[in-house]
Amino acid sequence: MAIEDTDYSYAFSLFLPSDFPIVPTRLVIAQWKQNCEAGGCNPNNPVIAIRFESGKLRITLQTGQEKTVLFSKTDSILNQWLDFKFNIRFSRNEGQIKTWLNNKIIIDFNGVTAYSDEYGYPKPGNFYFKMGLYRDTMFQPKTIYIDDYMKQQLTKFR
């Protein structure tokens, strides 16, 4: 678990093979969710998500009813390793997200990075990370490779 107002670094690699289906179906590959201990939190969407839909890779932030796209890549990501590094501070006030893809910075965001108690989330919040193929109903088979996962608490946001 990550604790609100604490700095963390996450790194991992993803590989989608060349036969990965390109379809207009919602797919979340990796996500950070805010824990709703008492239940009834709404919305219950990921705070940060890596999404792949219709051949487009996007990284989104959602801390209210609306989703914000922080990064979008339309050229093909198939058949190549994608090495991600995220430095994150989840906060209702002074959050940060700094993201690298293949050692190139793609996101440098400062602002709200957590749902408020208005949406039913307790304070201080805690957050968990998960990876996989989270999608709407779909009949095409999918394979994804995930490697080199690492998480560490940072002493200073870099």
C-alpha cells in the first residue's frame, strides 16, 4: 500500500506481442486505485491508469467525475518492450506524477492526485497498484508480458 502524502517510485516493463488485438474495447493494463475501506466510494475508478484502446496508449488521471488524459501515444506499441517509471505522491492538495517511458520523460504533473472525502474516501488515503488485462467483455484472446516490477518509498521526490 502507498500512503497519502508520501513519495513512491514504481518501475515495470510491459510487452504486447504483434498479434495483440486492436479493438475499440476498454482495456486497462496497469492502475493505481484508492482504497475504499468502508465501501460506498463513488466513483471507484483508478486514480491513475495505463489504458490501451483502438491502438492508442493513454495514461489517465481521475480524482473526480471527469477523467484527464496526461499522455497519449498513437504510434504502434506492439512487439516492443515499454519500460515505465512513475514517481508519485498521492495527495488531495499537492500531488505529483512524474513518468518516464523508455527513459524519456512523458508526464510532469503537479496537482490533485487523490479522491477527496467528498467521494467517500477516508483520509489519510491509501493506494494500491495492480497490473493485468482489465477490460470489458471481449472474445479475442490477449497476451501481455510484464517484467521487472519494483516499488520503493522515496525520501525526496525526483
